[in-house]
Amino acid sequence: MIFIDNEGQTNPKLNLALEEYALRNFDTSTDYLLFYINEPSIIIGRNQNTLEEIHLEYVEDKHIHVVRRVSGGGAVYHDLGNLNFSFITNHDGKSISNFKKFTAPVIRVLNQMGVQAELKGRNDILVNERKISGTAQFSTGKRMISHGTLLFNTDMAEVVKALQVKMSKIESKGHKSVRSRVANITEFLKNPMTMEEFKSQLLQGLYEASEPFETYRLTEKEWEAVHKLKAEKYDLWDWNFGRSPKSNIQRTKRFDIGEIDMRIHIDKGHISDLTIYGDFFGEKPVSELEQVLVGLAYNREDLSKALAKVNIQNYFGKLDKAEFLSLLYGSDLD
């Protein structure tokens, strides 16, 4: 096993690019372990609809990164209090969906620290029925990654504010809130420690269970390739939002000019259809405005540019353009 030094990088797009680069390009005769810590970010599962998983307006206001990963599973919140681990190995035909194989070493070290962790359900690590880690996997056919989060000292308030957790998921877990079913590892440690101390102890514990690790540091040329992958994939709106499956959005709010009810159909991150209902009065048919917006990428920048050329009051009366944009693109409104 070789430990990959990410040199303290905290940009999630760069760390995910590094992980994928190592998966596809490093020596296939060797197993690798990668640790990384990300700035505040939401990491979206490969098959998820990004817009349904995040509180969009809050995420944008707080400049929280939104990045899609190559593996499946659900959306997770990362910050500097969350340690991510990734095992990169050969795909032997038996390891995909075998989460126990890759979580067992981590659980063993947590137990040594006095944290009574255990694997439960499909892919979660729990302590006292509260989740401290979620894991996911991805395979290229020959190689695979099995990676996960470790909630060490994450800001749980931000988890709730940034993620759009579905009520059905909360109900299926039998709990009333997100906070009631997740926990930080710091809550269960007998002796307080810093993130760096935790990371060091975890790494040392994993060393002890195998042959001595060696640490690998990327060459300048390899870092250039990682940055290139980041720029060509993980930086792109098309990857992070445009890959989302089709979705239907309804946004409704009552203004002084009357109620506006929007039905927005999104396909590959673009508005494929838009219908605006309401009891407002306008000089021009609202269908003209609908046609201006259909086909645009569903992001604030593109919508704002298109609306800059539009006199909103022609369609709704005395309505501020910023209010219309907030309804069209902001968080769900009453």
C-alpha cells in the first residue's frame, strides 16, 4: 500500500481530479491510499440531480463548492472538519459493493481510539446509531476506488442549511432531523485531539495492519495533468450541473402584482420547457418571456444575462426584475 500525499490541497475539484487521475494512471500492480480535506463543499453522487440535492441560493451566497464525483451514492457536505479517505485498488470482481472490506480497517482504528464504530446498512459507519461516515465506490473495469467521509468536527448547522435532504429519507431512517442521525467523531473521543492528530493516528493505525507504507509525492508533470483534468472536467458547469437527469420544478410566490406560479422542466441542466401561470396583469403575453428563457442553461449567470434585455414589467406590471430572478432560480419560496 502506498500513501499519496496531496500536499495539503483543500480545493474539492482538485482533490477529486487527483483521485481520478491516480485511479486511471498510477501503477496497477500497487494499492494506494489517499487522504484529503476539502473546503466547504457539496459533493454530488454521479447519478444525482444536483438541483434537487442542494439549497441553491444558500450555497451560492456562501460560495460553497458544488462538485459531482465519479462514484454513485448520495450527496455529502464537506468542510475542513471532515476527513476523506480513498482506497485505490484492482477490481477483482468481488470488491464492488463489498463495503465491509474497505471500511473494516478504518473501523478497527476508530475502535482503538475508543470510538465504538460499526458498519450498518449498505455503506454507513455508525456510532450509537448515529452516522459518522458514508462510503461509495467506482470502477473503471480494471481498477476501482472505495472512498468515504469521516465526520471529525464538521459544522452540522451548515450540513442542514446547504443540503436539501428529502423528507422521505429522513422518515425512512426513523428520525426527526438530519442532526439527530449524524454525529462528529469528536463527540465520542475519550481524549480530545486536533484534525491533524486524528489524521496521523488513523494513518498510523492503517500502517500497522499491513506492510510498511511508503509515501508518494506527485511529480510536477503529474500535478500538471491533475490540474488539466480539473479544468477539463471538475471545473465545468456541464459536469457538475448539466449531467443531472431530467427534473420538474415548481416555484410559486405572491407579489403585490399577484401570484406567479412557474413550472420549469430541466433536461441536461437546461430549461427544456417553461410555463408561467398566475393572476397578474401584463401588457404582453407571458409566452414571449417563456420563449426567451427556454433553452438556456439553468444557472444564475445565463438567466440574468437573458433577463437584462427584457422589460419584466411588460409581462407582470410593477415587479422588480431581481424578485423575478429570485423566484425563477432561487430557493423554494412560499
